[in-house]
Amino acid sequence: MAFASSLLPAPVSRVRASFAPELAAFPPARMCVSLKAARRRGSRHGVRAEVNESGSTLAVDALSQVKHVLLPVTDRNPYLSEGTRQAAATTASLAKKYGANITVVVIDDKPKESFPEHDTQMSSIRWHLSEGGFTEFGLMERLGEGRKPTAIIGEVADELELDLVVLSMEAIHSKHVDGNLLAEFIPCPVLLLPL
């Protein structure tokens, strides 16, 4: 309760404005910028907007530049978890729409021999991507390396110069992938799909 009372407004008679000499080196802030000045500044920095017949600004489709998509599989479910199935469907849809290639990387901290349903999982991955219209895709296995999946995803994305990583939030919620390290290790955009 003591904290709440300290948040009460002070009477106007007790409030005084004073000059802070340590801020004297900074120019006063301008609260608004004219459209003309903003246009000049935009042309200096290489910003350009195109106008169509209706006068509205065209939005650039950022995904149209995507030519290689990575689908990381980090769960041990032989038939794939709901999040991984959703990521596979989204990856196939995006790749089909933009003519991109798909690479799947299966990541597990245990070797293949300790996972008896490994072949079932591989068949499941093939089936889900073929449902999206993809029978040919790259497949990598990074099993038993003892490294964090986030670092492996970043390494693969860097080696293959990928344009996009599609990942379900389920991989982050289940602690397979460290969401805090995504920006640090992954050199391309990451599309995180909600659960």
C-alpha cells in the first residue's frame, strides 16, 4: 500500500521544472516532421515506394524471394507431433507457391540405433510432404551429436544458405529449441507457427 500512495499525483504547487545541464549537448527534439522532409530523407536512405493506379502503396511480398526452405524436425513422435505436421504442411504450401526447394533436418540428441521407430518417422515425413505435393526434397539427419537443436538449425541454415526456416512454437514450448537463441544462431528469417 505504501508503494501505491507514492504514485499519487503531486499538487501543482510542488512541481518545478528545472534545466538539466547534462542534456545541454543534445539538440531539442522535434515533435513532428513534414511529409516533404520525410520524402527527402527517404530518398537519401534508399527508401522508395511505388504507387499504383488507385494511389495506394504496393506491399512487397517478402516471401517471393524464398527459394530454399528448412523444415527442422525435433520431436521423437514417429508419426510427427501436431506442430511438426502443421510446419510440414506450411513448408510444402510455401515452397509450392514460390517454387522453393525444401530441406528437412531431423535432429535428436540420441543416435539412430536408440530410436527403433526411426524408419516410421522418416516415412511419416515423406508422407506429409507428399500430401503437400513434394516427393523430392533434401533430407539430413543430425542424430547423436549432443548439441543443441537451435545451434544445429543455425549451422544447417548457414551451410545451405537457406532463405527461411519454418518451425512450430511447439518445438519451443517443449524445450527442444531455445527461442532466445533463434535470432543469434539462425541467419535467415524464421516463421514460427502458433500451436
